[in-house]
Amino acid sequence: VAEWEQYVYVPVSPNDSDAETLMQLPGVDETIASALTSGRPYANNEAFLTALAAQVSAQDAALASCYLASE
């Protein structure tokens, strides 16, 4: 099971996920997760990604869209 855990993730819902779940996103640490939760609510995933892009590298922000739950 441990070998498969690297392929499993919990989809991130920008308005509902706790800080620990947000830290699954590339480049997101505890400080950034706290800032993102403070910015809630987000109108949609694009608004969340815009806020995220201000906190992480462009590459990490682009990857993060793959982790988000469908709207």
C-alpha cells in the first residue's frame, strides 16, 4: 500500500479544504496555506489559482490546477 500512496491524492476544494490538504499543492507550505484560507471564499477555481500564483512559482501554480476538485 505504501508504494501506491505516492499516486493517491485528495482533490483540493479551494473553499472547503483545510490547510493540510492545501499543502498537497506544489509549493504550498503552512504559511501559504494560511494565506490562502484567509482569502476565502473564492468565486471559482480560477480565482483561487490567481491567488495561488501570487504565492508560488509559475510552474507550481500551473501544476496546481491538476489537483483541484471540479467545480
